[in-house]
Amino acid sequence: MTMMCDLPPELVGKIFTKIPITSLRTVRSTCKLWNALTKIWVLGKAVARQPCAGFMTRNSRVLSVRFDLQGIRKTDGELVDPSIKQLDVFNQVEIIKVFHCHGLLLCILEDKSRLVVWNPYLGQTRRIRPKTDFHRYDRYALGYDINHNHKILRFLDDDQKNLLDYEIYDLSSKSWRVLKITPDWYVYFNHRGVSVNGNTYFFAHEKEGPHGWKDFLLCFDFTKERFGPRLPLPSGPSEPYNEDTVTLSCVREEQLAVLYEMDCHDVILEIWVTTRIESNALSWSKFLKVDMTPHLVSDSNDRFTARFNEAIGSFFIDEEEKVAVVFGVDGYVKTKTTGCPTAFISGEDGYFKTVSLRGAPNVKKSRTKYFPPLVCSSFYLPSLVQINKPRKRKKRDN
């Protein structure tokens, strides 16, 4: 009988890429060779064309998601069979949002008692208590500064209730600090920022007063610990943007991607990707344009049952396969099921395919029936970032 130790290292490394990220801690601890192979095949350059892996929140649970998009256009998507697994590490808590940056996940608990930072590859977690209290309308971002010190931005801005609070948590010092920020712009609660090169980009709006852009992007610089100037969105719809029509994502945490919906007679999705990205400057290139009209459900009056943007949760792109994967629910799209978490895969020349995320928990029958799943932007890349640094051993006296 052939044993794992009898196989060539390259084959063993390829096998390790098929193992869920959350199970690699056991593999790494088996022996030095396996630990080295996971670093090469899971962390190194060999990961470039491995299946897209990520995490999804659904019904207050965190699930791992894995897609293999290689050759999808040639096989008409027949090989796409996503692997979805609920994570046992969070069985005792309810998670409503997940953000990722540099291999770390920031998990927001529904009871607002604490935050959890998790490195799935190393299996390390850290629980973070608030300086005072967390609020249900807090916005969060995870990033790192020029010295790769990881930090958490938390902010609350509610003019109606006279709430204004900006804080930053430094994972190295394990402490919160108050930031003095008085914004003349607003980031909606349901809009998620995206981490690129350690900084986080938000879709924002003017509060009041005449300015050059009504809607724009903002970058929070984790080195300077402040927001930069207003940045332009790509050339898109003739009408003003709004929080429902714009969704942000990233490409390998190196480029920013924007999906927006033009809702006129037809429903058109456009995706743009940055060709230059800095904290104070952006330039764009159009990646894909998709006409969703033939795929949407309509009623007897030839009106769509609802705006398709209500079904969009998040998205990522595969530049090599030239496809976009948009996560949502199928209540507005022509499929065999209703209210099921679904991935809509679109490409050039009218390519379109729906893939059911059957492993995700079903939605409760309520007014939130069509609430889309939230998936980490882009796909997850593991790292060796230490959340809990090992304690130094005391030297024994002779």
C-alpha cells in the first residue's frame, strides 16, 4: 500500500492545496517536511492558480468557500462545484460580518460584546474588547501600516443621534486610541470597505454643501491614521451613484475593483479595475460589461420583481479566466430554486452561469428572505502573520 511518505514532494504539495485552510494547522504540525511543503504550495508562488478560496457569512455563521474556475469557459462551467463548509471554530458565537486583510479575518459578533481576529492558517485567534462600547451601526476596517503593524479602524457617524466616534486598535500594543476626525462626508452602514495594500477604501457621499463629486471613494491610510482626499469613481452611469448600485472588491489585495449597476430600461452590470492605486490617486480600466436583463425574472407587466442590486452581496473577478463571480440570491434570477445563496458567473460574449451554494444554511422565511450572503472580497490568501506572538521562554538558572 502506498503511503503519503512514499509520494514525491510535488504531489504531496498539490494534495495539500485541496485541504481546507482551517485544517492545515494539523498538517503543518505533523512533520517538518509537511510544514515546509504547505509554505511552498499554500503560501508561496505555487498558489497562483489554485482554486479560489474564501469565507462567507450566512445566517450569523461563517463558512469556508472554495471555487475552481480554471478552464470554466472551455468546459461551460461543468467542473464548477463549490466546496462549502461551516466552521466549527465559531459554533458558540454568532458572526454578522467578516473582513479580511493580509491573511487575517476580522469577525464582528452579533451581540457586540467583542471582536475576534483570526488567522485560519496558523489557527490563532484574539478576542478584542471595546474601549467603552460597540454600537450596532459601527463601521470597521482591518489594515496595516508601513511597518506591517496590523490595526482595526472602528467608526460611528450618526448626525440624527449626534453620535461621532473614531477609534483605532493596534494589535501590537493591544490598545484602543481615539482619532480626531470631523468628516463632511458619510459612509453608509451597509457599505463595506475593501483592503488594498494595507489601506481600506470606502464608497462615500457628501453630507452637504457644494463639492466637485457627490459620490466618491475615500482611502483610510493606516500609516498616517487618517482619511485621504476624495478619489474619483470610474466613468460610469450618467445618473449619480448611490449606495445600492456600487459594490467594492479587490484583486489579490493589490487592485481595487468596482461593480455598479445601471438601472434604466435594461439592467447592466459594469466592473472596473484600477490600473494605478495610491492613497491619493486612482486610475481605472473597464474589466467586464454584462447585460443581466435576459437572466432576470419579470412579472406580467414586464417589470422586474425587484431591483437586482438588492440580490447582490459581494463579488470577485478572475483576470485569467476573464470572468466575474457575483454572490447573491436567486429570487431575481431565472433558476430552479428560490431564495438559495447563489454565485452568478459572467464573462465575455454573453457567458452566464448560476451555481447554487447548497452547503450554505437556508434563509429563514421572513422579510429578509432574499438577503444575500456576504463573501470576503476577492479570494483569501493565507499568511504567517502572528496574532498571538509566542511567549519568550525564561532561561533556567544553572
